[in-house]
Amino acid sequence: MSEAATLERPSSQPAEHVDVLIVGAGISGVGGAYHLKTQCPGTSFTVLETEETYGGTWWTHKYPGIRSDSDLHTFGYRFKPWTGTPIATAEEIRKYMGDVIEENGLDRHIRYNHRIHSAHWSSADNLWTIEATRRDTGETVTITAGFLWMCQGYYRHGQGYMPDWAGKERFRGQLVHSESWPEGLDYAGKRVLVIGSGASAATIVPAMAGKAAHVTMLQRSPTYFRTGRNAIELAEELRKLQVDETWIHEIVRRKILLEQTVFTERCFNEPDAVKAEMLANLRSILGPDYDIGTHFTPSYRPWRQRIAFVPDADLFQAVARGEASVVTDEIEHFDETGIQLKSGQHLEADIIVAATGFDLNVLGDIAFEIDGKPLAFHETVTYRGMMFTGIPNMAWVFGYFRASWTLRADLVGDFVCRLLKHMEAKGARRVEVALRPEDKDMPILPWIDPENFNPGYLMRGMHLLPKRGDKPEWQHTQDYWSEKDAFAAIDLDDAAFVYR
């Protein structure tokens, strides 16, 4: 299968037109392309991808040990069984995505090295005009589309969030960010300091431990983690029984989704009991003398921030072996040889890794205009987290915080295809969502309640995101178990949908 760009049209030719333009060839964009091809045959579509190949996160992230932090039975697509271990490497995930592209002939629809810089909607023409630049040739490319499907993700891949630490320019070693990992970084036998305690740090630390002289994870505050075998016993048992992989995929997905829903409900209804269970598990690995109270006991209830799964407890096993350690403290300043902490302790390092998260990138940093006026995305109100008031003929994929992203990508895929077919049946060329008369007194709130979910990247970028209402249809509920039924039951002739 070719990964090369397929657009070879001189820039002087008139704009090309497609029925649907998909932005991004990551997990959402590839899934969207599959749904269009299978559910809307005859619909013309193109996928524009900034990078040189498909994969999104699984291509741009290069740090050691890069892997999923949720299981592939639910992170995998609904339509293609996952047959590997539940926690998979980036390479394994890209192989899976590549198979979807090749098996369904999607490669001819994907154009790589195309960076979109503007999207303009014209109500007179009922069209989007998208302008992009080919990174490999510098050519300007213009495409018009009837519908825009935003699958670009939600953060800047090439630039992570780097706090403005005092004195960081004084450090004489290497300071790198997990989002922009330098090729060929040699850390063998060196002292490595990883700043952060999220999924990236929990992946990087055990991957570097054993090769580095020592790896220290420096965190300002602890994070919750779940551990377990990198295997699903039910899947293993069903394979012994020679059950078809399609059945195994569906059965295991349903089991995991139900268990996740029950666990999430327990986190809200009995947080102290869940917290005690999670800490007891870590104590069994690290031993009774380890200071779990300081290093692995968060101040917030479970699931107020994302909980990463640590396969085979490799992070904690590295700590137990003495190859890695955890320091919980705040940074006073950097100096030539490492970091001075507010407690007075000094951490020496040859390499410092900032696994400090990312910055939100809403709508791909594309300059949007609606009938000549710049789009104020943060002033719109979301319809179920995928359409927005005042933005015609556009859908956005934004996944789940507490479940696999792809679950929602599949739901949105079904919805978009159903909407496109409904528009065709009505003879409509334009659709947008609008608040109904019964919504006029509805409270307009931030994208999500910080008491519900409040990771740093979301709090830093909340002002960029659309608003929500207090009704399920005017918010992203973050509840797959209810949305899987609610999405299928959406009435496309409800007053919330305005057709022209």
C-alpha cells in the first residue's frame, strides 16, 4: 500500500470538489473514511493529512515505549477485530490501521503532507472552501466540499506544553519534551529525570529503566494508576474454544465496556472504597515500607483525571527493582546539573524529559470563516459534542475521557452517514444545529464541569472550547453506555436541526 500523496494537480487549475472532506488520517479520520465508503457508497470524499503518513498520535509520538493507555478491544474499531494484547505498541496500532486502509481501498482517498490553513463557508454556495499547502512541494491546494468532518484530534502534536521553569536555560544536559522526542537520543548509562506523572511518564520511565543509569519520576502531585496482566482472560479462553475472532471482539468489548461503566459509577458513588482498593494493589507490589501515602495517593477522587492502565505493573516493578524512583515535590529552579526542589533536595540529571502534557488545538489551528466572518468557536454551543450552533455542514470527533476514543469515533461515523443520507432524501444542501424555543432559558455552561473532570490541559484550554447546556443533547455527556443508544435514536427532524 502506498503512503505517498496522490494529488498532482497544478495549482492553476480550478478547485477540486468533493462531497465530504475529512481532516486528519489518525484513528478518527481512517474510521470516518471507512464509514463513508461502506455506509454512503457513491459519496465522493478526500482525507487531508498534515503528516507524511497515517496514524496521528501513533505516528507523531516517538518517545520510548509508546503504547496505548486503554485496551485495544475498545480502542480498536467496532468493525475490525483486535487479536493482539489489549495494551498495544504504536507500531502494532499503526499496523492495525494500515490493514483497515488496505483492506478497504482507503489509500486512494488519503493525501498526505497537506497542511490546511483556512476553511471558509459560503451560505450563497452552501460550500466549504479549504486551502492547504503541500509540505513536500510548497504547492497551494484548494478544495471545495459540501460537508466538513473534523478528525484532527485535539492537541498540537509537534509542540507539547512546557512550563516556564526558572533557570531552565542554565541546564547543561539535554532537555526534551515527550511530544517532540529527538531521533537517536542516547540515554544508556545516563541519569534521567522525567517530569510528570501521567500516561506518558508512566510509559517512558519503565521503558528507559534498566538502560539508563537511573530514572527518576518527578511529580508535583500523585496520579491514580490501574495495573494488571496485559491479557484478557475471557479472550484467551474463547480462543481456546476456537470461537470466531469477530465474536470474540464483540463479546470482549461488551464485557470491558460494562466493567468500565461499573467502575466509573463506583468512583462517583464510593470513591473511598475504590481508592483503598487501588492503593492496596500498589502496596502489594512496592512492599509495606514504601511511602505510598506521599507518592501514589492523589488528593482528588478517582477518575476526576484520566486513569492510565500500566500493563504488568512495569512502572512499579521498575521502582521495586531500584531501577527507577519517584520524587514528589515542586521545582524551585533548574541549574547547570539538574533541578533544585522547594524542599531543598537537588536532583542531578544528564537528561531531563518534560512529560508535562500538551496544549489544546481546537479545529486543527485552522482559520475558520463563516460567510466572511472569523469563527468564534468558543461562543458556540455544542450539540452532543459533535456539531455546533452557527457552523453549517460540519461535524467534529471528540472522544471520551474515561473510555476509548474510538468508541465515539464509531458513533459519530454512524451519525454523520445517517445525516448525509437524510439530507439527500430531503434535498437539503445545508444543515446546522440551533437552540430550540424550549432551550431559550437553558443555562449555558463551560464544555465540562471541572468537578467532573479537570486535567491540566483541559483547564488551560477551557476558554477555547464551545459551551454546553444542561440537557443531554446540548453537551458531551462522556457516557458511552448511554450514548450508544442515544445516538442511534437521534431524531434528525427534531427542531434542533435546521435544513436549507
